[in-house]
Amino acid sequence: MHVRDLPLPGPILEHYESGGIETLYPPQVAAVEAGVTEGERLVAAIPTASGKTFIAELAMLTADGPALYIVPLRALAREKYETFAELPGVSVGISTGDFDATDEDLVEEDIVVATAEKVDSAIRNGASWVESLACVVVDEVHLLGSEGRGPTLEVTLATLQRRAPGLQIVALSATVDNPEDIADWLDAELVETTWRPVSLRTGVYADGDVTFDDDSTLGVDADAAGPDGEDETEATAALVADAVANGGQCLAFVRSRREAESLADRLAREELTGASPADCDALAEEVRELGATETCSRLAGTVESGVAFHHAGVRSEHRALVESAFRERRLKVICATPTLAAGVNVPARRVVVRDLKRYTGERMAWLPVLEVHQMCGRAGRPHLDPYGEAVLVSGTDGGPDADELWDRYVTAGPEAVQSKLAARDALRTHVLSVVASGFADSRAGVVDLLDATFFAHQSPDVDRARLVDSVVAELAEMEMLDAGGGTGDGADGTDRLAATELGGVVSRQYVTPETGARLVAGVETAAAMDAANVTELTALEVVCDTPDMQGTYLGNRERAAMYRFASTHAAEFTTGLNDADDFEEWLCAVKLARIFADWTAGESVETIVDRYRIGPGDLEARLERVEWLLGAADAVAAVVDADLPVFREVRDRI
DNA sequence: GTGACCGTTCTCTAGACAGCATGTC
DNA sequence: CTAGAGAACGGTCAC
């Protein structure tokens, strides 16, 4: 099928042709045959880099009205925004937490790119641009199955569908086990394929050799590995060096941040061939200009040899710099944690996955197959590499066994996508938001919306009315919903539901009901305290001790010092030293409060990062969050009639 | 006394979305 | 059903 046969405006066709796109890839042909250009709904479960964006563009450009493109990451939003902005005659807007356009601007746009949460929030706040949509594209729909964020996505999609039944929905998914489930739910055609524009072979390394799934093999010269100490790191280094020596770029995935950094250090010392010194020095200079923390200078150091590390402790600006430098081939290697598995486009000739297990809270667990496949899928750059290679590294004694890796990740398919909306807290926040936004005003209305979710589609037998009843009861208990005194069975005709003022604020501020409740409690305690004791620390403690504020790690050495700090400032805290529900968690909150207090006192990033042993990227993320939560606390304080300007003041200081 | 070497214990662990009101190029 | 890397520490021994 030829591009010029597509029902697109002339300038757009020229744009594609000048970009070298003439014939469609097989998945794209399938999408057109399924009717993407005629307003048909579609679920495309195809590998990354096989032309998903083009399918999305086809849908959006042929839709009879404005389109919305939903992404899971801010960085991805920016990337897509830039791509779409190149389309001639098409206006594009972007809406994410850090990059926001006004409501009026967005109504004007042909295409709006936004994160799922932002769309959810826009719906809650009654934004008008969501009203007139003709087409919605959902990127990475398989995130439906993710614990924290899947529920938001499915409720948002259910709401959008209920608002505009004729809406065209195009969902793009990685290859998963049950794409037909998603297609059924959305009442869409399914296009499923494993076709890729660049062939990919996946292999497992064991004892000096890689065996690929196309029966080819590769000898690896891991010279330093002694007879008894077969070392995964050694093998990884050799695999990386080999790829670079053959003129390719390489991505190495490891388990933790520290290991990403130490692997990068190591590879940098080995002086991989091919890195142009002048260029690397220039890049290192750019890195140094963006900060003076230890992490930063360490990164600059490895970059000098054409190697970088990438994880969430690194500032987002540094991460973006590393990503683009790699795309421009100025960097040879990136050692990364799974940050890089999904996200912006960073393809490489070879991908090496060294650690296939990860520590999760209390135990070591295998990485999900889907995640590993996404890492491997980064191998092979269209038009640049003849092929892509992904290598999983197995170890001997104690390490992952080669056969096990083969069975688990090469032979076996990915997991099925499973709705996580049944989780209590997810249900609570979404039931509240559905009522608060005026979408439903009765239990029956809530159940009705719930019926349209992926959850209901997957578990039709769950008694949703009963579920709603119990969740409503909890929210009423928290004084966020007004259940109108009815019993909820509808028999007495009093099935009326309304959000209380508090419920409305909690929903619009986009905090979870639990956080809302904690804020209320904190604000009330603070209001009852001796005014002289209500300080910056008070406000920070209240806000940091909520589920929406992600905690930090509290090292054993720090604990004693933190306890002492808590004791000396006990009068300023809303929680007594002895009556915290979870003392450990509370100490973490205190640590964060202390970090932010240092920040407002004017301490430099370098000092804070050093003193509390957190990454500059973590600090950055946390600061964004406190600011938001302090705003929410301020709004809650207004509802409970507490005269506490502290929250606002501290927020301004931050 | 000093330093190389080696076994033992201790420490620590991925990621990242959202509000709102002004101000600014 | 399930951990394991690496730093820090501490001790031994040769010179």
C-alpha cells in the first residue's frame, strides 16, 4: 500500500514523502484495512518502532474533529508534541503537569498531547477541551495493568467513552498476552503482529558464548573471568565492548542505580574505541554546566569516555541530555536502570540485560517479561543497523540459570494485562472523582460508569453495586461524600450522592482520599496547637506524612540522628514521638521535612544531596511534589476553616 | 611498624503522574 | 519458594 493512496490532505502527503515514507509497513496496512482512516476503533498490539506513531497520525488526521493523544510520561509527551508539530497545517497543544497550556488554548488545537493523569484531572475540573474530541489515541495501553496508574487510565477512557459514544479510540499496545481483551472492551478491531522493520535476535549468554533464538552463536572473550569465577559483570563488559568495537551503540540494563554508575565507571576506564575525544569533552562540559553535585561530576567523568549512566537519581535535564546525545551517536554506551526500558526513543545496536531479578520491598523477584521485552525491543535502529541484538546474561553459581532465562524470557510470551481497579484505594479515589465531577449523582450512576471499565469487562461476575456501596460508605465516613441518608439499596428512593466541599477539594486537587484525610487531621491538629509552635516544620511534616508524598530511604546511620532531631523539635510536630501509626514511616516524613526546611533555608543542592544521600533527580522530583501537596493542604485548610497561612507561605518559599 | 591480602560483616536496593495562579519572552 | 553486590571492617602474615 502506498502513502499517496491514503485519504490525506496534499501537504501532509508531501510531508510524508519528503520524509522518505512511501510505502506502508505491514502493520500499518493492517490498520488501514481495519478502518483507522474511517473512524473505526482499533487496538494495535505491535512492537515498538514498527510504525505506531504513523498509525496514530492517520487516525488523528482523518478524524472528524480534534484529537487527543494520551501518553504515560511527560518526556514522551514532549517527544510526541515535537513530532506532531512538524505536520503541516496542524496545530498541536501539550498539557502535562510541568508544561501546561490554558483551557482556551487547547480548545483551538487539532491535536492535544497529554498524560493520562492530566486528562483525568482536566475532566475532574470540567475543562471544555475534552468535550469536543472526535478521536483519542492511547499510547502504551498495556499500562492498564500497572498497579498505580492503570486504574486512572481505564476510568478516564470509560468516562470519555460515556461522554461521547461515537468517539474513535485507537489504542497502541506493546505485545501482550491478551490484546483481544482490550479490543473487546473498547469494541475495537485488533491488529496484532510481531513484525519489525529491523530484525531482532534475542540470546542468552552463558559460559563465554551467546546463543541466539535464530540458532546463531557469538563467542565472547571475557578474558578476566577465571575458571571458577564466571562473572556477569565481566561478560556484560565484554559484550558491550564487542558491540562498540563493531561500530554499534549499546545499552546495558542493571538492577540498581549504584550498579549503573559503577558499570559506567568501569566501562569508561576501559577506554572503548571509537569515542571521539573532542566531542566527548564537549559533552562532558555540557554535563558540568548543569550542576555541580557529585553525581553530576561522576557523569561528566564517564561521558568523557563516551559512556553514560541513566537512572532516576540523575536530574531530568541530564537524562534528557544523555538521551539525545545517544541518539546523535555522540555517546557509545548507556548503563541504565529500567528507566530507559519504556519512554523516549533510544535505540541501540545491542542491548545487554545483566540483572533479571530485582529487589521488590522484601524479596528478589523476576522482572516482568513485558518489561524485559521492552528493554530488548530497544535493539536495532531502523535505517542504521542491519539488525538488533538483545542479550540476557546468565551467571553460574547462584546467578540466574541460562535455561531458566531462555524459558522465561525468550520462549515464553509476555504476561496478560490485568485490571487493577479492584484495589481499594484506586476504587476510592475514582468513585470520589466520578461523583465530585458531577458525572454521577447516585450509586446507580457510579455503578453504571464502573460497568464501562476494563475491570468490569474482565471480571463481570463481581457484584459492583455492593462494591460501590462499601466504597461510598468509606468515603462518607471520611466526610467526602454525602450519601443523603439513604440506605443505598435504592428501595427508599433516596439514592442520592453528592460530594462534600472537602470531597470536591480533594478530588480537584488530585490527591487521594487518604491523603485528603491525613491533611484534614494534620490541619486540625495544627490549628489546635499553640500558635508559636506552628512553624515551617509543622506544615512540612503534615504534608510529608501522606501517601501521596513518596518517602525516602532512611539509612541505619541516619536513624539515630533523625530521632534526635525529631525529639528536639517535638513541639512543632502534629504527631507525637510515641503515637505515630508507623514510626519508621513517620521518621522518613521527618527526614523529608528536614530536607525541605534546609532547602528553604537556602542550602545548595550539593549540600543537601550530600547530607541526606539522595540523588539530585530525587530532590527535584520531591520538591515538585511538596509544592503541590502544600497547595492541597492550603486548600484543605480553607475548607476546614482553619486560619493557617503556613502552608501557603512555605509553598511560596519553596 | 607497615602494607598486601583475605575473609567477614554491614549496608542497601526501580520508577514517576498530578494543582493553581502569576509572570515572562 | 526466593538475594546478593559491594563497601567497610578487621585480622593475619610477610617483610
